[in-house]
Amino acid sequence: MVKFAIINTLTVNETWAKLKSFGVMESSIEGSSESTTVTTSPSRRVRELLALCFSSVEEAGGFQDFESFVTELVSCLDSLYENVALDANNELENDVIEEVLDEILKVLSSPQMDQDVIDALSFHLPKVTSKFADISSRCLQLVEEIVDRFVEACNPRDMLSILCEALDAARCYHSASTCSTPLLHGLSKVFILIQRRHYEQLKVAVPIVLNVLKDISLETDVQVEDLFDKALGIASSIRDVSSKLNNEEEAKVRCLLCLYVIQITAIISVSIRDKAASCIPLVIQLEPFLTSCGLTHLGLITGNDTEKLMSTVAGDDDEFITSFPDISLGASLLFICAKISHEVAEAANAVLGSVVDELQNNPVKRWQAYGMLKYILSSGDLLWEFKRHAIEFLLDITKGVTSSQCNDEQIDCSDYTPGIYATLQVLSDIPAPHRFDVLRALVTNSRSPSMTAILLGLVKDSMSKSSLQDTDCAAVDTHVIELVELVLRPPQGGPPLLPDQSDAILAALNLYRFALLFESRECEAGKERSKVGSDILSKKNLEKAYKEWLLPLRTLVSCSIAENLKEDHGQESSLDDVGLLNPIELVLYRCIELVEEKLKSH
């Protein structure tokens, strides 16, 4: 057991006089001579140092001594922690820690404790004692009571800063999950005790809490339920704070609460390592926080709600925005969890069918939903079950959509194109049957030629991956014929529009050319292909492509180029149109040559 010596300036009788006011028994002091220097156990040494802090404040000019006693007290506790850390299985040392924490709590709870002393100690003890929380359940309880004592006795605004600093330090401890528990518990109480400028105080504290929760979620042995309880306690406190406010500040606090709830949804979902169903009971408890703020499942899956929340709370504060890196993932997951469980949907009074109908009939919101699903599909930490439900939902909102269901006006999807492109790049991780179903559905319902071109490019990229199995190739062949025809011979009749649809036409021709070369290479290599897999090179489909796609398009392109060269010589617009048509003409003639060669071999 570690021993500590009291400084020579303190005699036994002087020490006893100070300790007696704290209820210390006479047997606490070893020795009886007034001039004897005593040696004590760690718990007694801590108690003596606390008494010295108290006595130094009472004496005139004792502030310097007080600071030195506080420093020695912290050093004493740090040393004790280091000794215990070296031998975590030493039950004797664990008993010593419990005794030390118990002594600290007794002294802090004494009615004779000076307020200046407890205020000064509050800057140090919550942080240093929280280290001991993971030693035993009793230690955890004692640390929590110590933190609660400071919360009750000290200024709430001071304690907010102190606990936030302690939480940030706890991220580096061996067991951040347990060590942060008393601090988070104390912080949830402090939130409610704050009297002024609630929003500003919460805006500082919430990012720190989220960082701690995310660190805890990455621990290999973390219990999801325990993590959720910590997160839920903070959410409940923020909600209680908002209920005491009114007008603009209440609205801002509620928005901050929603952002917090959405972010912890992502954190908790990532920490689940067994079944997605484990997330459902937890999400049920989070839904009321969101609905009380007027958030909807449609707003979550399109990203409109999170955008409004961020705009209200963060504004142009980039540093604050970075505190919510998973906000879009969390919003998407909240919706997908509602899809997984009707129980969640009922808790939110949501009718998911109406959301699907809205997305099927509103192409702009549908593109927004595609962009939000990217965060689930591209996450490397989520269970596959979440991704499977995201894919199913993606197919749901594209199923049965026709041009007549969309507005006749041209829809500019340029704002969503970068996000959608990033979304669809993650499709390479999805099993082939699902992947090409999704791509086909997206191309079928695309209202933007540029987006269609991107989608067809992704199909071509999928074909080029050597990891594709024969069954995958068969799926590719089938879709290539359908996808190319959708562009070169539109379902609504008539030829494709030039130059408006130049991007999509060029991409379709490139895809078809690549498919012809790909199939030819496979055949030359002597690979066995299924009946479906040989569809592209079948005489029937080659003749169809030649007569119904390529020759009509050749006539259309030639006429368009001639007209632009003939009319308005020197006009910039005409030259631009010719510049768009020339690449189409080159690839088109190459496709015609390839088809003619293949037809000769039949």
C-alpha cells in the first residue's frame, strides 16, 4: 500500500484540530507527540490534504498554501491511479481506491466545507476522480456522487466548462465508456440548472458530448444499450431545457436537440455489430424528440430537414458543422429504421406508403433521396442489413414511375449530380442482381440527360470489372440492350432530341460499343456463355440495333450537322452544336462497323 508523509510544518495536534470538524476519529492520526511527523494511508492522506485546503483558506494570505495543497492532492490521486493501473487485478489496491473516494465524498458533503474551497476543488477533482470510475461498480457510484456534489454546490456555468473539459480528457482514458459516465450524468443535471444563455452554453457542450459518445462507440466491448442510455440522458436534459424557454431561443435549442438526436442515431447504428433489429427499440425512444420539432420522414430522407436544422443552428460556423459529420447518415438511418419496423413507423405516426408515393411522383425529391441513401450504401461500418433495406427502398421509389407521373417541365438536376454520382459509385459493393436493377430503374426514370450519361457510364464500369461472374455478365447483357434502347429509341416514340440529349446519346453509344467488344472478347477467349449472355451478339438483336437504333440515328445526326453548318455561318451556338454532334458521329459509325462485322459472321 502506498504511504505518504505529511509536510513537517504540520503537527499532529494541528492536523487533528482541522480534521475533527470533518468528523475524523482520533484513531485517524498515528502518533501522539505534538512534534511528531506522521505517516498515513492514502485515504487519510487525502483527507488531511482536504483539511489543509480548508485551513489555508481561513488563514490570512493562505491562498498560496492553498494552491500548493490542491496541487499535492491532485498529484496524490494521480500517483495512486498510476499504481492501480499497473496492477489492475489487485483487490487490495481497489479497496484503497474505494476508501479514498469515500473520504473525498465525506469531506465534500460536510456542512462545514467552505464554499471557496469546494469551488476551487471543483476545477480538479471531477477530472481526476473520474479516472477511478472503471475500477469497480462501487468506485463508479462514488465518483458519480462526487460529481453530483459539485454540481449541487457550484455555479452551473462553471461546472459546464469543468465537466466538458473533464469529458474531453476522459476520451484518452483506458475505459472512456465507464469513466465518462459520471461526467455525462453530471452534465445532464447542469444543463437544467443553467439560468441564462442556454442556447450558447449547449452549443458549446453538445459537440464535446458527441465526440465522447463516438469514441465510446468504437470500443470493441461497448454495450450498445449503455451507450444509448448515456446519449438519451443528455437528450432528455436538452428537451427539459427547451421546455422552460420561449420564442427564438426555444426554437434554436430544439433544432440543436434534433441535430444531436440524428447524430447519435448514426453513432449507435454503427456500434451495433449483431443485428439491425437491435437498433429498433432504441430508435423508438428517439422518434418523439424529432416529431416534437416538426421533423418528418419525408424531410429526413430528402435531407431537407437536416439542411434547415444546420442552417438554423450552425449558419456559417464551419467548425460547428464538422461536429456533426454523420448527420446525413443518421437522418437516412432514421427513415430506414422506420421501414424495417412498422412499430417505429407507428411511434412516429408516419405512413411510409405516402412517402414512397410522394417520391415516385416528385422527381426532384426522388433525386434528393438518392443522394441521402448514398451515406448508408457507402458506409463501411454499418451492417449489411441496413444497406439491404436501403436498396429495397431505392427500388420502391423507382418502381412504376413513368414520364406521365412527372411534370412536363425540364428538371434541372445539376445541383444534385455530384452527390448522386458519389451515391451510385458505391453500387459496386452491392450484389450484381440488385446493382443492375437499381441502375436500370434510375436510368428509366432519369429526366436529366447528363444524369443518364453518368448512370450508363456506371453500367459500363461494372461490365469492365474482371470480378464479375458469368451470372453477372448475363445480367449486364440483358440490361445493356434495354438501357441503350431507352435512350436511342425513347419509349414515348420518335427519335432522341439533338442536341439536347447529346450527353445521354453519346453515353448510350459508348456503352453499346463497349458491350460489343466485351462480348466479342469473351467469345474469342472460348468462355462459356449462357443463352441470355449471348443476347447482344444474337442475329435478332444485332439486326434490331442496326435497323431501329443506329441507321435512324445516323440520318438524324447527319442532318443535324448539315443544318448547323448551312444555317447561321459563324454563329457561336451553331458551332457549339456541331461540337456536341461530332463525338456522337464518330462513336456511332464505329458501332455500325462492329454490328456489320458481327452480322457477316452469322
